[in-house]
Amino acid sequence: LSLPSEVSELDNLNGELIKTIIHSLRRYYDHVVIDCAGDLSDLTLSCLDESDNIVLVAEPSLSSFRAVNTAIKLTQTLGYLKDSLKLVLNRSASQQDEMLEEVVKDMDVDTVARVSNDYRAFNDSLKEGRLLKDSHADSVANFQLKRLANLLHNGASLPEMETPAEIA
């Protein structure tokens, strides 16, 4: 859904209306993806209440990890299922960073997906106006995104044999 043309149109939006909209969308679409605000407003909580998966995205920076960790703790306090929480490490450099791995481990999220920092592939894709899967189908990031999509759709990641050697 696009944003309204006037900000004042958002004044009538409330948690119950959001839930109604989500229920309506679910009748027509297999997946409904909502990019929520970082706050815990009534609107955001209504979206979380209706979510099958809560995907938190972090970049490898202290401020990003703090924000995600706060969100994790709040979801636990509010009683959301731990199984619904997924952590995506965006712009991930490697799995060899021991300090980063300790931080991720301490976040208490069972499912962690990584998307490599493949600046060239993403930049080329944007410049060409094409999806990454079309412009760089063999890139590590593309395989990681496929695995993430499969995880969210089926609850399992793609088998290792379907990924390039760099991921395994």
C-alpha cells in the first residue's frame, strides 16, 4: 500500500483498522510484508499482533545491535513467540568475526540469516533497474536472500547444495 497523499489522512488510522486491513490483504495475497516504524505505537503493536514472523534487521554496528536487542527484549516482555523472531544481519562481512558472533549469540534469537555486503552487485542492480536475482543471479547475496525468503515462506532454509561454495 502506498502512503496517503496527505499526512492528515493518517489521523484516522488506529490499531483495529490496521488489523482489519491486514486481514483483508491476507485474503488476496499469500504474503503480506509490513515495514513497521521503530516505535511501539498502537499501529506498530497491531502489526506485530497479526504477524507470523517478526523480522528484525541489524547492520554490524553498535547502535543497530542496541536497537535490535531492545526490540527483542520488548517482544519477549509483550509475550510474542520466540519462534516468530528472526534476525537478519544485513551487510554481513563474514561469519569469522568472533566478537560479532558473541553479540549475535547474546541476542537470544534462534533464527539468524545473513545478507552479505555485496556492494557491487546491489549497486549494479539498482543502476540497471533490475532485481538482484536477474542482474546477479549467481551472487552470494542473491542465494542468501533466496534462503531468507524460503525460511519465511516454508520455515526452513534452502539445502546447502543449492548455494555457492562461499556460503557453505
